[in-house]
Amino acid sequence: MPLLVAVLGIALGVGGIALVLRPFTPGSPPQLAATATTRDAQTVPRPLSDAVIRAKIEPSVVDVMATLTYNDETASGTGFVIDGRTGLILTNNHVIRDATSVTVTVPATDQAYQADIVGVDVTADVAVLRIRPVAGLPGVPLGDSTTVTAGAQVMSFGNQAGAGGSPAVAHGVITGTDRTIQADDGAAAFSETLHGMLATTARIEPGDSGGPLADSSGTVIGVDTAAGTGGADTGYAIPINAAMAVERQITGRQPGQGISLGVDGFLGVIVGSGTARSPAVQQAQERSVVAGAANRSSSPGCVPTQGDVTPPARIAPVPAGALVIGVLCDTGAATAGIAAGDVITTTDGHQVPVARRADRNRGRVPTGYRGAGHLGQHGGTRAYRADPA
């Protein structure tokens, strides 16, 4: 698979994850802004050898596998242990986005563990996972990203291409700090703006997302997050101080903008991507975008993945609301008896005039656990049936 495609997409099967970046401000790629400040040689620690840095970092690096059941996909990334006593692991939010389950594998022992999502910060692209404490699994030594300057030597660690095993490493230098970037994942129609990033020449590849970026003293100064699209900057990382501030907020159960604690509610309905108020118009729009929908029968009952959905043949006779075009199996919606062709008109006491109001995740894919439109937790959801009989 060409590199550009591999970088753009959430991988299928054992492929890796990375985001592709474009500079937030148009123009030529930023050049090295400065060199490391010259200081008295006696006060500058001698850089450690690659072997010593690997020995300090590698035992704490883990592979992260996210299963996206309702997308019929898996996504591979990286994480690293920050507290071995409690089994806390840091990674990127985009690695586990829409995951229905997360598995962590320790390459050193080849042992796999089911991970719980402690919480995420969507705006910072940080996620905190927890596995049961494992004897002998150390946390990484953490550095201070506020002292990082351009020209500093770094080494990235990651699960490149989802290959597993001993982490792949890439060498480079810091080319800039406090960068603002626009990150895109074209296959998932997902983009985000990230601030305060470290730019590096260390090449970050698909699967490296969530891995540690270490300095020459063998301490972690960043979280590998995105691949560059050209120029000197071939990778970007979240400064470790910023990532750990998010971790403390999540583990301290402190709410905040962009922060989600635990796992969000998930209804399991699939609604259309249009903005029309009329369910009949929504039905026509779905038929126009689904190839061959007019000649296929609608999906009976629930469907295992969102790709199995066909626009319903019959819909509830109401003038406005969110048309349900499919219901995912083994979800609350399927258990409650919601079916394709039903129309959701109110939720939690509020009217639902169009499909997008019913699905906070936008579009037609409320998949996985995150941001999938948990409807009617307090006030109940009113849905009109496609077939009153």
C-alpha cells in the first residue's frame, strides 16, 4: 500500500495508525528556527548511547489494538506505561477512537491484556488506558518538555505498521516547538487542530501514534502523534508536560472541555448524513448515496456493521425527525426494538428536527462507544414506528 494511503487511513486488519499533517498556516515548511543554546560543556550532560536509551524506554512501550466492531475494522497504535503500579498507559485518542474494545500487548513478554478506557481528551488527542497491574512492568522515565529546544536529539518508538514485537525506532532532532497543525484522517473523515506541538525530523510512521518520543538523556518528552507531509518536519509529538496535565485531570475525575471520563453511552442507531427535516427526503437522500440501494431490499432487523445498512423501504408517517436507516446488533437500540424506518422525534424532552441532532458524532456512523448519541437517558426518546401494525 502506498505510504500516503497508509498514513491517511485507519488501518484494516494489522495496519498501523498515524495522522497526516498539513501546516496550519499556508506557506513553506518551517525551517530550523534555532540551534541548541551553547552552554558550558561541563554543565551539559553527555548524550546516552542508543542502547542505553532503548534499555530505559523500551520495557515500558506497548502495542495498542483497537477493535471497531461496528466498522468491521481494527486499528493498531502504540502506548507507553506511565505508572506500572496501577497499570496506567498513555496513548492518542485517535488510536482508540470509536473502539468497542482495546487490547494492550507487552512486546517484551508477548502477553496481551484487556484495557479499560479511563478517559480521553478529544481536543488534546490524549487517551488514558488501564490494564491490571503486571509485575515487572515499569513506567517510563518522564522528562520536562518545557526545556526542549530546537536542535535537541530525539528518538521515537512505535509499533510501525502494526507489526508488533520490539518497537521500531527513528532518530531525529527537534526542529520547532509550540507548533499548530491541522491533522487529517481521510478514510475516517476525521480531522483535528492541535496546538503546542513539537516538530521533529524523526520519521513517525503508521502505527507509531501514541508512542514515546525520548531525548538524549533517555527521558520521554513527547507523545508521537502525527506524520508530516513534507519538508524538514516528518513528525509531530504532543509535549509530555501537556499530555500528563491531561492525564492528571482524567485520573482525578475532573471534567473539562473535550474531556470524556470512562466510556460514553451508545444507543446503536444509524441515521442519515443529510440535514432535511422530512424523513421522506432523508430516505431519498440515502438512496441516492448508497450504490444500488433502489434495487436492494432493506436490511431486516439489526445489522452487524454500518456497511451492511440499506435505506429502509418503509418509513414512519411523520413530517419531521431523524430517520433511522439501520440499527446495530447487540446494542440498546436493538434490545429496545427500534428498527430501520422508525423516526426519532424527541429525546430527553427536546425535539429532534433533523438527523444530525440525533447523532452527536455527525453523519451516518454512530459507531463504537464514543460520541454516538446517547439518547433519552433522562427524559426518554419518542420514536414513531415505520409500520404501526
